Amino acid sequence: MKTYLHFLKSNLLYNKVELSFSYGLTGLVFCFYFYLREVGSEAMTGMNFVSIAFYALLYAFFSNKKKFNLKYLVSLPMPKAQMLMVKTCSDIVFFAPFICLGFAGGILSKLEVHPLALFVLLVQAAILASLVLFDSDVEQPRVENTKASFVNRLVFIRNKLDFLFSLGIVGGIAAVVFISKIDEVAAGLILVTIGFLGIGLKYYQSLRLLKDESLSYFIVKRDMLKMGLKASLIAAPVVFMHLNSDKLNSPFGSNKVFESILKNDLGTLEKYVETGELPVSKGYTPLLVAGRVGNVEAFNLIYSKAESSIDDVVSGKKFFGYGVAHLSALSNNLSMMERVLSIRPDALDMKTSQNKTPLMVAASNCKAEMVDYLLHKGANPNIQTAKGETALILAAKRSCIASTALLLEYNANPLVKDKKGKMALDYFGENSKLKYLFKRKMPKEHFEAKRALASEEKL
């Protein structure tokens, strides 16, 4: 603990100018945000904070060069593993602005990750950056004190390739977690576990670099094979995705029937319909695909000549339980929705397994024109999902301003709360530009009670 405090104090003393600048600038950013919030402006979004956090990370990475002398570090009466751990943890003061700004950006962007997990992930990113900085401090004097040669310059390429390889693995796993739509607590736990695994691997690599000086140089027989293998592993998925871009870009899977619907090739589609060769891929039937892309002509052809039911629902993971009406709402094609409702008028409020209606699908995806059409047709705006969300709450969560205004105009109930105890206005914030529209539809007692509570807190 004494060694950690010694390192921490030294970091603060030797980098006081850089730290004062980064801490002060971070404070100004937050003051600017609270000022904009006070005046009712929404100019400062979560993504703005994320962008500033990225630059804060770069500043911390490139500006804080007054590190401990390497000879001093290795001469300390403590194991190298313990020294590296204490040194890395004490360097966290450089990355505090990055952590604060990144956390604020994540919360404001409403990422589907638990706040505690988000904070831990940012700290993990700071520790990894600190380990990368340590590697640079170790390798730089070693390379400078050797004869400059082309082979040694390849150290830079090797290190950057290692970084891209590690980033690709971690980023790929993280992307899979986000796409999987699992619970935010489980997603956070998985990502934090991956973060600790990444820190462990980097820590082991940095420790080896400290103990084995040959790792700072480029040895052809040893490193060419490793670089080739890692480059192949990075290039392989890129080449695969390029060669199969048409198949991968289609959310329905690749087959000629679906391709004919997407291309509006009715002649080819009719041949497959007449032969009865209508496949099901990724949970989609041809009728569902026609509804999703809003191809009314293909829909009519399939519905009139094939044994395809309007009651079919998607059995795939992403849109599990969505029927033709829900997919038509997602396509934002009013003609498509009109055709579906002409066959099944009750599809207007048809529910998925999670109690989602077409109106909810349109509202949560900012399809304002479709929202207006469905409300005009008489869709019920106050139906709740399994999570207690109404179309108004879903529109508010996605910051769909036009959809929210339309729902309020058609008397959607703004007082309904989801299972988290939040109303639609809670997702926009008290200083939202839409507050006046909510105020018109909500009882005065609601806002008066809030003002009373605020005054009591100040007392």
C-alpha cells in the first residue's frame, strides 16, 4: 500500500501541469452540459461525451511521458510482477477524465449495460492503456540503444499487429454480446469477464517483455511466423465477408426466392410459387419477407397463389413472434400495411409473444408516418408490453420526437409507468423540448408535486 501511495503521489507531482489541464477541461465540459440542461437545450448528447472521452484517452496516452525511470523501477525491492501491478494501478490518475466522460456518455446514450459494469469496463480500458504505455517505455530505450536497422523497425509493425489482433478478438466478442439482446446485467457480467481476461493476457505479455529483453527486438524466424499467422486470422473473416457480402447483408438468409422478392423479380418468384418451392430461412417465410421489405406486388402474388398464411410469425431470434403486420410497420410502407389490414383488420392491435403491437414497432423505430397511419386507423396506443412499456414509452426511450408528439396528439396516456417505474417523460428528461406537450396531457398536480419536492430538498 505504501508503494502504491508513493507511485500515486509521484504521478500527481511530476504530471501536475498535464493533469490540471485535463481535469480542468473535464470540469468545464460537465459545467457546459449542466448549463445547457438548465436552459433546456439538448445540444450535448451522450455521443458527444463519448467522443470527448476518446480524445481524453488520447491526451492521457500521449501527453504523460514523465514516467519513472526504468532502472529505478526494476531496482525496487519487490517482485517485478507486484511492481508492474502497483505501477499500472497508480497510473489510473491519468485516465480519470476518460473514465468520467465515458461513463457520462454511456449513461446518456442509454447503453444496454448495467452502470456498474460500464464503470468497471472503463477502468479496465484505462488499465490496458497503462500497460500499453509501460510496454512503450520499456521498448523505446532498448531499440534506441541498438544499431538502427530495417529489421528492428519491424518491431513497430509487429506491435501494432498484436494490438489489432487483440482488439479484433475483444471487439468481436463484445459485438456478439450486444447483438444477442441478452439481459443488461448478464451482458455487463460477460463484458467485464472478457475485460479481466484481456487485462490478464496483457499483464502477462508486459511482464514477459520486462523479463526477456529479446522480445523488444525483431527476430525473423520467431516473429515472421507469428505475424503471418495473426495477419491471416485478421484477414480471413474480412475476405469471407467480402466474398459473401450479398448473403451476409440479407437478414433473411440467402435463397433465390427471397432474392427475387428483394429485387422485385415477379417472373422468377411466380415460377417458384407455382412449383411450391417456398423455403423458410432464419425464421422467415416468403410472405413475411415481402411484408418486411414492403413489396406489395410480391405479397399479393404469394398470398393469392401459394399456401401461405397471413398468421405466420417470425421464428428467428431477432424478430421472434413478429407477424406480417409488425414487419409491415417496420418497412414503413403504408400501402403494405393497408393491404395487410384489408385481409386482417384485427391485425391492427395484433400482439407478439412480448405483447408488442405494430404501433409499438413503428414507434420504437421512429417510423412517424406509420405511427400516424396506425393511430388514424384506430390503433390502441395504451397497450403495454411484457415489460410494461407503451408505444409512448418505447418512442421516448429511442428519442423518437415526431412519434412521441403524434402519440400525445392521439391521447396516449403519459402517466403509464413501465416495470422500472418510469413514465415516458422520464426517458426524455425534465428539460426536454417536448415537456410542454407532456404538460398539456398530464395533470397539473404532477408538475406541482415535483416542484414542491424540489423546494423541500433545498430546505
